[in-house]
Amino acid sequence: MKEPQSVIIQVRVEEDLKRDAMKVLDKIGIDMPTAIRVFLKRIVAEDGIPFNINLPKDGKGARGTITYIPAKPAKQVRYEEFLDLVAKVPQGFITRYDDICDYLCRKYKAERVEFVHGTEDWWRSQEVPLWRVVSTRGVLSDSRLMSRELQQERLEREGLTIVPCGVNNRSLMVKDYKLHLFDFDLANEK
């Protein structure tokens, strides 16, 4: 199967907006490119913007006023369940945030899942291999929990090959990452 061609999207936003968005994304453990891909996937899945954008009915108000209508309800899943799944990924394998979400959607027969925090320090007492979580295309990323360099070091220690990629080869990805993806469905059949 031929891998789809990827393209680069560049968007200019205010520095404050980017900083505030990064703070929120760090809290839920995903990077900006993954969040943008999730947004684009929701646009495709819902065949439109996943919230309504309308002018006020009275015709008054600022041009471009946005009325927020929340997305379809999500199944709330404890963040510890996310960490439990990451802990099941064996040495030499990787997973992606989207794969975990897709697995939980199938498990709970939900359209989407939303992680809620329970015991904040639970993961700190465990050896959760968060370095095994990569982006949708197998790219390593910095998070508040782990640097890209540490992620690279740990994955290479487990036998995976990390190669440069992206614009000017400034990003890093797992070589042939699809060959190393852990399948939660197959693991639970055993």
C-alpha cells in the first residue's frame, strides 16, 4: 500500500494565541501538529467545521463573531487508562496518540474520547514508556514530559532506527515506523 504524500501547511497566528494553545496541548499530552491533524480529521468526519460559525441573528455585533456550539459528546476516559495502554506497548514497538484514541472509541463504542485527569501523580510512580508514543507519521516531538532527544535515545536503545525528516531534516522520525506499530486489538485477543 502506497503511503499518502504529505504536504506542509503554514499558518500565521499571534504569538499569545500560539503560547496559550501550546499550554493546553501540553496538559493533554499532544503536540501542535497532532492537534491540527485532529482538527482536520474532524472537519472531514463531520463534513464541515466541527462547530458553528455564525453572524449574530440581529445583524449587529462585530463582523466575524463566532458562536461556539460544542462538538458531539465525547466518552470521558481517565488519563490513567491512556497511560495503562502506553504501558502495554512492548520494547521495540511504538504507538500513536490517534491509535490509542481509535482503540478506546472502538472499546467504548464512542465517536470520540476525551481524557480526564484523575490521580495526577499516578504516572509518576510507574515506569510508563511515554517515549514509545510518536506522532501520526512516526515523528518524535518535545512534550512537557519528555524531550525529543531523550525520546530518540530511548527508542534507539530499544533497537529502533531514528532518521532525520521534514523541512531541512530538522525533525526526527522512526524509520519504517508502520512496521513497529503496536496493535492494541491483536494484543487484547490473546
